[in-house]
Amino acid sequence: MGIFRFENRYAVPTREQRERYMKGECEEHRFGPDDQILVIVYDEAVYIKDDIDDVRILFTGAKEKERAYEEINTILQLHQQKSERQNPFKSGDEE
């Protein structure tokens, strides 16, 4: 099947993609700071909506769904590293 990456908050899967892959029952999971990463798992697809970086990714097909979970872990690690770099010094009160 395929992987479709949307680099803009306002770019979303096409109507054809939604009707073909994003149908039926789904599970929603939220991750990251303030739950800004939304993962929606469908029977034939996984949709990742990252509001931190304004990226949307649609994984379609069984083989690509496996890669979606790897991508979720990568995204979470990247955001964790970014937050650690933004504040490398801690005061004694923060520990």
C-alpha cells in the first residue's frame, strides 16, 4: 500500500484516501506533551497527527501499519530530545 506524509497542519488525507482506508471502527490514542500527538488505528490504516510539528502521516496496508508503530516511537523520542535540549540546566529546586 503506502505511506502518505502531509507537512502542513491544513493538509489532510484526500477524500478518496479517507473513504478507502479510514473507515470502520477505530481506536484513538494520545501521546506526548499535552496529548498533542494523536494516533488513530483503523482496520486498514494508521493515521498519526502530530500537532507539535504540524505533521500528518497516513500509513496504509498491513506492512505499513507495522512501520507506523516504529514511527510513533521515533516521533516521541524526537520530541523528548527537543524538550531536554530546550532546558539543559536545572536549578536545585527542580530536582
